[in-house]
Amino acid sequence: MTGTPAGPWATGDSGPGAARRTGTASAVLQAVLVTTTGVLPAFLVGALAVQIRDDLQIGPAEIGIAAATLFTVSGVLARPLGRLVQRIGAGTGIAISATCAVLALGGIAATGSFALLIAAMVAGGLANAMAQPSANLRISRAVSSSRLGLAFGIKQSAIPAATLLGGLAVPGIALVFGWRWAFIIGASLAAVIAVWSAVNGRGPRVDRLTSGGNDDGGQKDRGTPLGGLLMVTIGGGLAAAAATSLGVFLVDSAVQTGIEPGTAGLLFAAAAGSGLLIRIGLGAAMDRHPTRSPYVLIANLLFGGTAGFLLLTIGTPLSVAAGAWLAYAAGWTWTGLLHFAVVRDNRASAASATGILQTGLSFGSAAGPLLFGLLVEATSYRTGWFTAAGTALAAGIIFRIGRIMIRRSRGQPTGYKANARAKENR
């Protein structure tokens, strides 16, 4: 009897092949989970902002400062920790990241003051800075090129997964048991990941699958030219500033328009859930169309996200619902494509390249909520969402410019007709 391979990692063999598929699936799952716990403190704080503000007697600016603290620490440490992960291996990096997430989430659950909240977010920043390069190195070493887009689509679904969990935590946990229990549950999840990775995640079966996982036949990485990498890093930073503000402030903004807190949490979760599925679909599409440019697709998504932010400025329940979905579905589904594009060209040095990229993403994620919160306190949510729309639009333009710079540095044509004829449209 012949069997039919099942699942995206299946190859139809048994024995060593089956073991490799198991290792690949395990690597992707660990990458998703550690990426989720790395950003969970920020997005849980955002989703539960109404309850936390009442308990700690703080305002939108303080919520923005808390989220900014996590991403600022992550931005400062991303590059050196990326180099560190390149040396110590992905498994050890994942274990360290998850341990820091335990400290962050547990610290927020126990906090009684704004100062302690900030201290916990510092630990969260360390967790996030270690999570991204560790997860990307794990995937780079374990997943074949033909499935790399799907793997990064799944891995970057961790961000909307964190916001989805945050949104569900409002009616499911915070309004029933209290907001602190959401962080206790998150800390427990991070503890499980830390133990799993420490016990079973550092062996050669996953971390050293360069020859088995990377099926490029020994072809040397072509690398991403530094100028182009810096440009897309800047674009990513601006896009992250707009998108992270959405994740931190959407629930509070929706409540201000008259939507009930529980309903706002469900809206948050629904928008995040749709974004999660779209990220996975976009990653799979990159595998089916490997000659298409991920940077062009990123720019187009950001242009669509701009429209979503503009809908949020109207401030009615219907426009908020439509704007939240569009801002998530288009304006915050590009991260998997960006990580895929950079890692695809830097397989051997995935953690180091990610460190550079993550610096821009983290600083953007820090500046966005901070400035957004201050702007909202000084003006209104309408002004804040209008500014986010302009930021997303600028990011899309910069990605277009970065893509042109990368192609020029490789001696590839950049005009529209030349690109249509080019064998590789990257």
C-alpha cells in the first residue's frame, strides 16, 4: 500500500526522512512559540490597557512608554544578540529568550506600579531581541528553500497570534478573573517553551541541519547589499511604528468610539486572526512564485494598510471595524515576507542579518507606540491614526526604493519592462 505525504513538510519517505520532517516541524513550532512570547508582553499590555490603566492609574502615554521600553531594549540589543545567537546556536537562544519572557510576563502580573511595569518590559525587550534571530536561525538551518516562504509565514504569524491572545484575554480572562491572570498564563506558556528548548532543542538534529535543511546544493549566499538592507530596514522600522501602534492602542481607541470593552477585544482578536491566516498564505505564495519580488508585495500591502488607518480616523463603530480589519490584513501582514527576503539571501548568516533588520523593526516598534500615545494625549485618536496612515505610506515608498537599490547593486535591470523580462524579479 502506498501512502500519501501529509503536511507541508512531508516528502513521502520514512526513516531518516521522517525524522527530518519531525525535526523541521519541531523547529518551526519552537520558532512560532518563542516569537509569540517575545512580543506577548507588549500586546497583552495593549489589549488590557483599559484595565491596567484603571488599576495603576496611568494614561495612554504611559501605556505607549511601556510598549516602547520593550521595543527600545530589543532594538539596542538586536544586533549584538544576533551575533551571539550565531555562535551559541538557535536552541540555546530560544531557551534564554523564553526564560526572559517568563520574567517579563510574571513581573507584569505582580506589578503594582508604573516603575515595576517598565522593569518587566525591559526583560521583555531582552526576550524579543533574542527571540527573532534564534527563531530565524532555527528555520534557516532546518527548512528547505522550497518551503522557506511558508515557514516564515507561519513563524511571523506569531505576532498576530500574540495580538489574538491579547484580544481574547479581554472577555475571556480579564473581565472574568482579572487582567493579571492573562499574564500569569502567558508566563506559564513561556516556562514550558524554555524547558522544552533546554531539554530537546540544542542537538544537531535541528541546529546543524545546514546540509539537510538548506537544499541549495552548496550554493553560496548572494547576500543582501548593505545599502539596500539598510533601506529596507528603515522602511521596516516605519511600517512597524504604524503597525505596533495599532496593536497597542486599537482596543482603547475602539472603546473611545463607544464600543464595549469585551466587543473591542473580540474585534481585536478577529482582526489579528485574519492577519495570521494572511501571513501564512503570503508565505506559501512566495514558495509558489519564487521569482516575484517580496519587496514589491510588501510595499503594496502597506499602501492598502494606509487605507485601513484612514478608516480608523472616521471614528464610528463601523469604520473602526472595517479599518481594523484592513489595517491588519494589509498593513501588518508584511513581516513574514521581509524576514523571508532577508534570510533567503543570507542563509548561512541568518541570525546576524536578522540582527540588523531587527534593530530597525524594534526601534520603529518602540517609537511608534511612544509617539502615538503622546500624540493622542495631546490631540486625539483621530490625529494619531491619520499620522499612522502617513507613516505606512512612507514605508511603502521606501521599500520600493530599497528594492531598486538592491537590484542596481547586483547589476539587474530596474525599469518596469526590464523587470518583466528579467529571470529574477527580486
